[in-house]
Amino acid sequence: MRILIVDDESLNRFMLVHMLEEAGYLDCFEAESGREALQLAKKIRPDLVLLDVVMPDMDGYDVAPLLKKMAGDIYLPVIFITAMDDQPALARCLEVGGDDFATKPFDRTILTAKIRAHARTRLLSIRTNKQNAELNYFRRGVEREHAIVEHIFANALTINQATTKYFDYRLAPASTFNGDVFLTEPSPSGGMYFLMGDFTGHGLASAIGALPVARAFQAMSRKGVSVSEISQTLNQILLALLPSDMFFAAVVVEISASGHQFSVWNGGMPDLTVMTPEGRISKRFISSHMAMGILEVDEFEENVEYFNAKIGDRLIGYSDGVIELTNAEEQMLGEEVVMSWLASNPLMTVEQIIQRTEKYRGKAEQLDDITFVSYTCQNLDDLKAEIEITRLPFNISVDMKVEQLTQFTPIYDVVVMVCSQLGMQKVRSDLSTVISELFMNSLDHGILKLNSDIKKSTEGFFEYFKLRNQRLAKLTQGEIKIAISFTPNINILTINLSDSGEGFDFQKIQASQDSDTYGRGIPLIKTLCQSVQYSDQGRSVSATIKV
């Protein structure tokens, strides 16, 4: 322990050094003036100072605060040595920065006890300062890492400005990093896609999965792939990436070039609602699938729901952070309250809705990320882009036997073959939907002889697919042919599909599909195609799509 003794009397210094050496303090340094003490302190960095009050050049009252300043944040005990015994003088010793005092003549026992006590305090101060330095170093490192991650997120999760203007939305994370995701991209067909999702929990751990999701979503949007392909691919990516206790609830939506036709996949998110300008709910896209990152590829259901809204209708979606918001009394907001706000004021903006939720929450802590999205059906002419289309006619034919029909669904492969041609990605989503619906009708009704009426109830829906799998497993003969041709001068894709089944009553099937709630089948095909013609008792169908 380094002790600096400051006194202009050499005898006092000698006595103190001798006394301290006997007590075991061998590192003692002497200074006979205040200025010499300051110079010596810079060199030796003392652990304790015994400081005389009255000195000729600088008295102890002037030296003490300078020594304290030199020590910085670490406690440097300054014990005044003085012959004065008046209380005002002793009080001033403490006021200028002294920590204690020892009166002359010195009592060795008391002085060494005071030195030991202050030495313990200094050691504690050194340890605390070191810990603070380590914590500050760690904090700066974390801040730097956060800054890097924020920079990456800001560049990776940018929302496309060409499509953002069509949405009224708000994202409010519960912490620095957002576990909710909202992305939107234009499609080659002149419409657009959007993705709204919610990773398990919130914060950085939840937000990290947004990076691969964003990259994949943007890449697939540029290709014009269907909603079912997007959802299936994202599930596959997250299944390989996420731990078993984490998943991604999401809705994937394609808005057609008309601005009012929706293709929706909802897995684990609150209902996506279509509301008329008068505040009436005309459609709910309920969650009919498991969230992404849970089911294996062969278990995942990519079925998409379709709806043809009207210009002026409003599509509204939000994460569960909105409806599960709780106030100080731990009462949950709930979906009914949010819908009642919109029903009473259909023109209410997202900002106004968020203000109401904040008012409801009051002083309670926000426990989850909040996302609210609103889209009003409108003309999307600004998104239409000129895409170069091949000037060459082409024909693609696929003949599928039992082996292909029972082992996998060939739609994706067929669509990829067609869209490898210049400009065909423009209609990739519609083409995928049309071929899928035509193929399923032929397989289910023509070859497997299934009756759609079974699907009228929830129990019947599951019974239908159970029966379908049973018949498919026992299938020994059957054939479906798909022939697709392109006529360049009129830019028309013609899809011809035929099967070897006994045929089916397509008019009855259409009537049934017209009245169901799934938004699929022949009515959907007719919406997407210029023409649809069944023949040969339902065994053949021809559909045309304008490119």
C-alpha cells in the first residue's frame, strides 16, 4: 500500500514514516510541500494521503481537492494531520475533500486503525471501478452489436415503397427488435403481395427469423409465384431454421391486378377481415392452418382461400398483440372491441385505432409487439409494368400415370416448365391456381369419384380428405394429360386437361361450389380465365388465360 505523507516539518514526516513502518506499511513516500505532493502523486499514484493543513506554499485545504480530482472515480482517502482542535477548522478539512483527520501528537493505534479502515474502502472502490469498467466495455460491445443488427434489419426489412403507399399500417415493437413482420411487394401480374406475421415472443431472438423470411418473400414475389408456393417455401425455410419451441404465425396475401381479388393463406394469425364502407363484415379469412415452422413438408397444408371483394371494401389484419393487449386491471382488449370501433366508424385510420389501444392500455406495460394493417380495395394501375413476352409459340405436354398421380402433386413442376418461357412469370400465380383446380377436379371427381357434397360440414371436410387418401392409395389405373400452348400474336395461354375417369357432372359441381364458402373450384377458374369449357361429360376441359 503506497502512503504519501505531506508535511513541511521533517520531524513530523520522520515520526509518521517510522510509526507506519513499524505497523507494516513499508511503501511510504514523503513530500515537504503541497506542490511537491501533487507532482509526486502523479508518479506514484498513492493509495492513501496523510496531509498537513498548514504549509507555506499551498495549504492542505488547496491540495486535498486537487488530489481527489487526480484520483478520478477511485476513492483516495485523505487523512488530515493537524494540531488544530477547533471544530470549524476540522469541519473545513472534511468540506474540502478530506475523509478523516488525525491530531498531533499522533496515536499510533488510532492512526493505523483509521488507515486500515480507509484501505478497505479504497480496495472496494478499486474493485467496483474495475467492474464498472468491464460492464461499460460489455455495454459498448452490446450497443455496437445492436447497432450492426439494426443496420442489417433496416436494410433487409425495407418495405417496398411502390406498394407501401396502398397500405395504412403501424408496427409498434414491445422492445428494440420487432418479432412482428410486415412486408409488401409488387407482383409481375400488376397486383401485389403482402406478408404479415408474428414470431413466438418478442425481441432479438424473435426478430432474427425475419431476415430469411424477408429475403425469400421478396425473391418469390419477383417471380410471381402463388400464395400456396410462398407459404410452403417459407414453412420449409423456418422448419430448418427455428428451434422446436418457436414458430411463425403468418398470413400471406396476393391482391390481384384488379385491386379487389384476394388469395389468402392464414396460419395461426387472428382473422383477416373484409369490411364494406358501411362497416359490415363481408368476409373473414380465419386461421385454417398451423403456423409456419411446425409441420414437416409432407404434413404442411398450403390450401389457399379466395375472395372477390369490391372497390372501396377494406381488408383489415392485425397481430395478436392488438387483441391480447391488457390494461392496468389485466383486462384483455379482445377482437369484438376492435371490430366495434371499426363498425361505428368504418373510416377510422390505423393511427386512430392505435391511439385507442394506447388509451385502453393506459399505464400498463406493452407485453407484445403490435401490428395493424389496412388496405382499401382500389385501382392498382401504378403497379402495372411492361414485361417482355416471348414471340415464339410453344407447346408443353405432360402425361401422368398412376405412379405420378399417387406419389406427388405435379402442379409445381408444370408451372415451372411454363414459366421458364420469357414473360410467363406475369401469370404464374393465376396459372398455378387454374391448373391446380382443374387437376384436382379431374383427379377427385373424375378418377377417384369423390362427392363434393361431403365437404358441406367441418366433419365432412375431414372425412372427404380421409376418403381421398384411401382411394388414392388403392388407385391402380388412371391417367391425366395436360397440354399447354401459347399463341404469341394474341398472347393467350391455352390449357387442355383430360382424364381417363368416368367423367363427372361439372355443372352440379359448379353449382355446389357457387354456394360453398371456400372460394375455390370452377367459379374461381372462371374468374381467372377468359374462357372455360368442359366437354366429354367432364373428362376434358379447356381454359384460356390472357398473358
